[in-house]
Amino acid sequence: MKLKNYNYIALLMNEILLQNVYACGKRCDILVRGNLIAKIADKIEAPAAEVIDCSRMAAIPGFINMHTHAAMTMTRSAKEDMTLMPWLQYIWKIEAQIDEEILYWGNKLACLEMIKTGTTCYNDMYWGVGIAARACDEMGIRGVHSYCMLDNGDMVKAEKERKALVRAFEESKSFSSLNMFEVAVHAPYTVCADNMRWAAMFAEENDLPIHIHLSETEQEVKDAQKNWGCSPVEYCESLGLLSDRVIAAHSLWLSPHDIELMGAYGVTAVHNINSNLKIASGYKFPMDELMAAGANVTLGTDGCGSSNNLDMLEALKTAALLQKAWRNNPEAAPLSTLLKIGSENAAKALKLNAGKIEEGRLADIVLIDMNNVWFTPNYNFEANLVYSANSSCVDTVICDGRIVMRGRKVEGEQEILDNAAACGERLMSRIK
Ligand SMILES: [Zn+2]
């Protein structure tokens, strides 16, 4: 109890004053106290606070990457120009050679990249929760971790996977508040029906989100029709796996009935545009249709094996351009919607008190440097951010009230690059 009080006082002592920052459409001061946004006003006096002069900066909520496989930074550029299934086979071969040290530096590299590109929270689908949580603690950003169940219909393996997930869940109970846990089911075509039902039940019992790849390719939908006589979304519903706990990565090949179901159950869809484009899975993500049906739309990058980076700003731009292009409608994906799918909607899905620059919210804030060509002139900050700028404009990142990057400098950056590069060489030497 004493220790808890001590930590609480220490948090209270931590004050950061963002002076004269552009946020929510105007210039203001923002006071961060502990891990929260304590006050937003025209002028704030806070003598004890660490002051950051933000006269050429804007504050935005940290991006929340809703679908990634963080440690797949170690598969970045390993295999290019391939279709999904052969590519997956190759990636699985590499992943079988990933040991704990490679996993650790892969996670650290991912956190470093996310900080540099303004992401303060990511929803991961991988293995090694303890290592992933350690990376988040050391780097200071939030992660949602799991054990990803994948049994390929093998009943012996299915039981092992359930046990491994329960063990990971138990382990996660000792993690810091930066780390959350969820149930992860690789996909309806790689996880048996029993485990799909079990995942839904376990998530319900323990109040956890469910992370799944869903309707990523046209072939997946065709196979589902052949195997189960219905779409992957309908199959999930038949197993009791549709609810507002579900975070469905890709959600690309959806019928009107699928969209109706996802809306009715309040499912969160994650658009992974760059990964989809690169593997040529498709690009007609039904953003407007899903939102109109009542589904929650968010954005992710997918792992670096397919998307090559974890850059949410780049993903936002590509997503917007594609929506406008295939709909032949420049009014599609307006800026107000884009910024919501990058953070606010994701926070809602994770039940995280973040995603907005607002008093009382968690202080997960990104400071954008506007003293450059991309924000000059600056008639419309949001337009410049999405369509003109790139992530090199991310100057400072605050997560949970702590500065994790300032002036683009992250503590220990060179050590991470050196170790991750060495791990990559070791990993590839095992494949050849
Ligand atoms: Zn994925």
C-alpha cells in the first residue's frame, strides 16, 4: 500500500506544460499532470512544471495502431513480390527460427519505430507476451498483447494452444499498466471451430478483446463458402464469435450481410491498407458502409513483413487516397473521419481513456513540428498533417505522461538499431 501511495505522489509531481501549442483548432496551453491531461486553457501558470515551448508545434493524440505483429520488424524486406499464401509459408519458416533474443530486439525495434512515427499504443498479434511487455515498459508506450492461437485443425495442437493462451493471460496479470491483454485467434481458416468457440467464451469470462484476421482475401471467402457454406463473418457468428469485443483485422471482402452483422454486433474493423495493397489482397475497404451499419472503423499497419513499416500517418494518407479513388468521390474519407480512425475509435475499441486531446484523458500526446515546408502555409493543419507532411514531423512523444521522445531523440536508439541488425543477420543465416 505504501509503495502504491509513493508511486501516486511521484506521478502527481510529474508536470509538463505544453505552452502555446496548437490543439483542437486553436492555440492554448496544455498541462500534463501525472499520466493525465490535467488542464487545457488559454494560459496556464504551473511553476513546477517542465515547460515545452510549442509555439511552432501542434498537439495531436498519439496514434493507435490497431493491427500489427510488432516483432515482425525482424522479417522486414525478407521476401518481396509474392502472393499471400506462399509468402505466409516463407514467413512461418523464418518465424520458427526466432528465439527470445531476436523477439526482444524485434519488439524494441518496433516500439522505436512507432515512437518515431507518433504511435503511443499498438494492438499486437504475436507470441512472447512477457518479452513484448518488457519492450513496452522499457520504451514507455502501450501495447495490447496476446498469445496468438493457430492450430490448423490439429486437435492435439488446439488444446496446447488454449493452454498457452491461458498461461500468457496469467503471466499478463503481473504486467504494468502500460500493457493490456487480449485473446488472439489467427484466422477462421487456421483455428478450429472448438477453439473459436472457446476464444469467445474465454474473452467474455475475462472481459478481454478478441483480435482476429477476418476476410482478408477473396480466396478466403471462396474457401469459406466451400468449407462452411457461408462467409467468414457468418461463420464467426455461427460460432458465437461476433461481439463488440472483436477487433477484425482487414475486413476487406465483406458482403452486405457481413457488413450488417458487423454493425449489429458492434465489431471493430481494422483497415490495413498498405499491407492489403502490397499483397494485392484488395483495396475496396467498405469504410462508409461499415460506419453506416454501426461498426467501429480503425486503422492498422499489419506487420513489417507485409507493410514494411509501422507508420500510421502514411497509412492514413494511403487509406484516404484509395477511398477517394475507387469510389470516384473526393468527398470520401474526410479529414474529420480520418483522424478519428487513427486514434479515437481505436481507444474506444480498447476501452482506453485516450485518443483525444481533452481534460481528464490519458496524456498520450504527439507534438508535431510545423516549422517546415509541409506546414507552410498552414491554412488547414489536418490537411497538411495527412496529405503534405510525413512522420519526420513527429518531434516529441508523450505517453502516460512521460516524454519518450524529444526533438526526435529516443534514449538507447543506436543500441536498438545495432542489436536488431545483428539479430536479423543471425536469423537469416538460419534460413539459408
Ligand atoms: Zn496481420
